[in-house]
Amino acid sequence: MFGDPATNPKGWPQASLEELFEIARGGSPRPIDDYIYFYALLGTQAVYAEFARRAPGAAVKNLNIDLVRGVTVPVPPLPAQKKFAAIVASIEGRASTYNRALTECDALFTSIQHRAFQGEL
């Protein structure tokens, strides 16, 4: 599934999702250092499409070991995983800052709107 240049352009080693789930449960050795990559990987269109292809029904509703077994995915080197995690953390930090600012702007707008309708402006 992920062995071709379109889905694994860097030619990273492959691991089955079953192996990665075992690592997430505390198995060893750990080819993944941070679960951010693993979590993001599970949300990709390619992985979802593979689950949908393997699922007996029209949609993937539940993950089970039989569905996951045999799906292989690229596992980048630890430095690449750490870089990916740092980028995600940076983006999440910015999103959090923007959300707080948006909440403050909404509160200010509500206050101004209230004052305007009360004839205070």
C-alpha cells in the first residue's frame, strides 16, 4: 500500500499498523518516538481508504484487529518524527492563541453591540 513513490516518496521502512498498536500499548522496541505522527497517520486519506477497501461494509465504522492486520505504513526516522511533532505543536499553539483572540473579539463585539442598542454609543 505505501511502498510506491506516490505514497512513500522517501522510501521509509514499513511497519504494520498491528505492530504500531502493539508499541502504543507498551511493546518494544519503539520505532515511533512520539504518537503525534502515529495519530496523524491514522487520520490520512490513504489509511482511511485502505481501511475502507478492507472493510466488509460500505463505511469504516470500527477499527478491529482483523481490519488493521496486514496494513503497512511508512515509519520515518525518529528525527523526522520529532520535526513533524514540533511543527504540529507550533501550529496547535498558534491555533490556541488565535482561538483565544477570537473569543476576546467576540466578547468585545457583543459588548459594543449591547452598548449601541442601549444608545450609549
